Amino acid sequence: MKDIFDPAVTAELVNRINQLTPETQGLWGKMSVDQMLAHCNVAYEMAFTDKHAKPNAFVRFLLKTFVKNGVVNEKPYPKNIRTAPAFIIADSRNFEEEKERLIGYLNHTLELGKEHFEGKASISFGPMTAQEWNNQFYKHLDHHLNQFGV
């Protein structure tokens, strides 16, 4: 798995994002490109903001037990995998704003560095290692950039 804490990897991801246009069509799935960018931003919103509610203890237990490994391991996501409700973007979004936000989040993650994420708690999974954060962020974004052919 590529390392999002490596400036070259972040530059590669930003380059891929910059290849998208408002007209870029997905190769699978139902999201438009603006919805995909907004969807990808949710992972970073959960890491850096209080915008999303923390699941209750029972739901967190279920997420840690049954979902976490699939999110943080190195196995790529299959096409058309179901997503959590917080990640569903039903309305249209401003493509340029979502693109700018996503690139900002990538750069912020790089600036904070691996040490910041070591032991940092996820609202869904509790404390995670920097490698688990890396896998979660990289795998999710790579999956959706591949979905849109970049």
C-alpha cells in the first residue's frame, strides 16, 4: 500500500484529482464526479472535524468487530461495495469546491505527518495506528479515483 505520508504519493494523488473535470464519468457505480469528491471528503471530515456524530458504544463495537479490518487492511475494495450512511451524497455538489477541499485535506494530512496519526482515535473504530489511517485514507481515495478513470 502506498504511503500517504510520503510527499511523492500525495503529489501523485493530487495529480490524479487534478485530471478530473466536472464532466468525468464513472466507470461503475451511481455517483457523479462531484458526489464522489464530496464522498471522499467525508473520511477526512471524520478525522479532522466534529461535523459527524460519533456512533454509540454498541455501534462502535459492531464497526470495530465487523467492519474495521475491511477498511484498514491492504485488500482493495471491490466495485460497487456498499457504503455507510454518512458517506452517501445524494445531492449535487460544487465540483471545484469539493476538489479544493479534498486536495486541502491531503496536504493537511501530509503536513501533520505519520506521528500525528499514531494512536489517533477514529470516531468509528477507536484508536488506530498510523498504518491503519494510511490504509484507510489511501485505499478509499485510490478506489474512487480508479472508479473515475484517473
